[in-house]
Amino acid sequence: MTVLELIESAAQQLTDAAVAFGHGTNNAFDEAAWLVLWQLGLPLDDLDGVQDQSVSPEQQTLVAALIAKRIQTRKPAAYLTQEAWLQGVPFFVDERAIVPRSFIAELLVNGAIDPWLSETTQRVLDLCTGNGSLAILAAMAYPDVMVDGADLSADALEVARINVDKHDLQSRVTLMQSDGLNTVRGPYDLILCNPPYVNAQSMSALPAEYQAEPTLALAGGADGMDFIRKLLRDAPAHMSPQAVLVLEIGNERNYFEAAFPTLEVVWLETSAGEDQVLLITRDALLNKQ
């Protein structure tokens, strides 16, 4: 059996088991390729180069066990491999933190936020940092800035520490425990936030793969806006005069606009469209109040 044949077989098993995707892949073939290549110790980004390699019976047994674990536990693949990739950068992750998948990562890498920044942008906050991936990507994108990564979860911050050390950014990324903005330092020139925003109805319908993640990182109350209400109320006091807030809200645009009907925002285009991430200036937040 070749690598490609093994992937195709695994993909069929995942399809037949009706597992849910969305933690790094969005279809059975890509998920199977990730798990098979990882288990075989092959490059995750070079399927074409290895697809015709033969797989020994012993290797097939190891892959079969991993696919079975994925199906039986319904854990996201990233928790099984303890690795997730954002914009080509690898991050450690386990059940202590949400699997990183923020569209803000795209905006940091492609420069979409840059028009709202300047040479005075020196301090960045990644609020709800989870495993630290956005804080790290911000430090990589802006080599001259200092970044704080804050989270309420001490467990998530332990995972973030692993990643800050992994990427040797201890001198520029500081991690801190904070309930929202309560104990962050500020003022910040840029705040990034991928908060808990899933509304209660959607939470009750989430597939098992999402239920395997920390509820604290997902649940946003009845309309998904509980954390965001506090954030938008408190943010101006922690922002420099020209600062901006980049906020991810997933599929909750209708709830967001219902909660903040007069707030002036800029919707940023991502690979998922223009409804997932928005930008708010400090002035707009002050004018709302």
C-alpha cells in the first residue's frame, strides 16, 4: 500500500464515521493526509513528493490506530498530534487550550491591518491568547513591537509559554493572567482579540470535536456577546489615542450588529469573507459611549 492509498482509505473511514472538521482542515481527505503524514513522520506540506512511497504493515497498523482514535474520541486532530499550524507556523497545542484557527492570523501575515498602524505602534495586546499563536504571529509580523498575551485560563497560559519558548520570543512576548482587561498593563496601540463568542443555541449544537475544547474559550452567553460587551466598554482606557481593536466574531455578525447598532466598524476581508473579523478605532469606541 502506498501513502496516497492509505490516506484515501483513512479519508473514507472518517467520512463513514461522520466526524466533524474545522480545526485545521475542512474535509476528510485533508484531515486524513494530516494524520497519516504525521504518524509516518513525513513532511506535512509535500504529499506529492511522498504519495507513491510504500507503507509497511507495521506503519499501517500505527496509522490505523491513530485514525481509530480520531473516530472514537472525536478529539480534533490537533489534540492527537499536539501540533497546529497557522500561516505556516507550527504551534504546540493540547486540551488545555483551544485549537488555534483565528482568521486574524491571515490579517497579520498579509498586512491587512497595516494601514491603521504607524511607526508609533509599539505595544500590542493579544487578549484571549489561548496557546499564544496570535501573540507570536504579531511579534513575527512586527519585529519592533512588544507583545502582551493575556488569558483568564492559567492552563492555556502554560501552553502559550511552551510556544513562546519554542519560537524564542521570551524577550518580546510577555504572558499574563487577566480576566478580560482587568489586569493588563497598557496603553496599547493595537489590541487583537479572538474571544469566546459562540451563542448559547449554537453551543448546544456543537459537534463533539468542539465540545472537546475548553468551554471557557467558546461560550459567549445567550447572544455570544457577553465578553465583547465588557471588552468594548473597557477597551478605550487601555488604548493609546490612535489605537485600534481587531476583533473576531465568527458567524455572529447579526448578533454583533444587534448588540452594537450604532458602532462604526470596518469589516476586514478574510478567506471566509467579510463577516468574521472587524476593526474598531478608539475614537469609534468613545463615540459609542
